[in-house]
Amino acid sequence: MARDVDKEAIRRWRRRGFYSENVLVKHLRKNGYNAVRIPVSNPSLNPLPDVIARKDNDIYAFEVKNASYYAYFPKQQVDKLFRFLDELIPVERQFKHAVIAAHLGKKWIFKELSWDDWEQNKLSENFRIVKRDRGNLNLFKSTMC
């Protein structure tokens, strides 16, 4: 019985993430980005983001979390964003953006992470976005962030 409850909790958790990833893709497309959700993104060690977007020369790799008040992003997931951009995207670093995105109710908060911190192995063990935070990246024309 406990296993069925655990399985259902995991399914609900995954559906929330799936929903937020799709909402982000729709908002990005509406604002002139080419964007796709990576359906095989998972907790594996493969360097795959949840969402990839491009606008003009800029490429964005997103790790997306759905939460009510705060979202945590483990270092391993953040590292995968940088590895994806570094290993698989053949453009200059100034055009590559590793972004953590928190979907907190109707509010989105985006934080672009530092290439210098990643290169110098200075990434935090966990990144946290709280609903009262302000992001450092505005991707949309509207005020939905």
C-alpha cells in the first residue's frame, strides 16, 4: 500500500514539472523565442536541460521547478546546464545562458548563473529561489515575471 502512495506522489510531482516546462515553452514562443522541452530530461548524469530556447544569437538552457513558495536547484542539475552548453552548443560563451527558472504560482523567476563560477568550480551546493526574490533575467515583454 505504501508503495502505491509513493508512486502516486511521484507521478503528481512529475506532472507539475511537465506542466511548468510546457508553460515556459509557450511563453517563450509567444515572446519570439524558438523553444522546446526536452522530454528525456531526467535525474541522470546526461547533460540535458529541461527546456532549450534560442532568440537571435542567444541560446538558453533552463532547469525548471514548480513550487508554491521556494524552489531548490541542486548543484548537479545546474552543472548539467553548463555542461550541455559547453559540450554541445558551438557558439561563443557570451551567447550561452544557463538559467534556473522557478514557476511559483502565476509568477516566474529567472536567474542566469555565472560561467566564471562554473569554470572556477565555485557553484553553490544548492541554489534557492524564493517567491519574494527578484530574478536577474527578464525574458518576457509582459510583466508576468
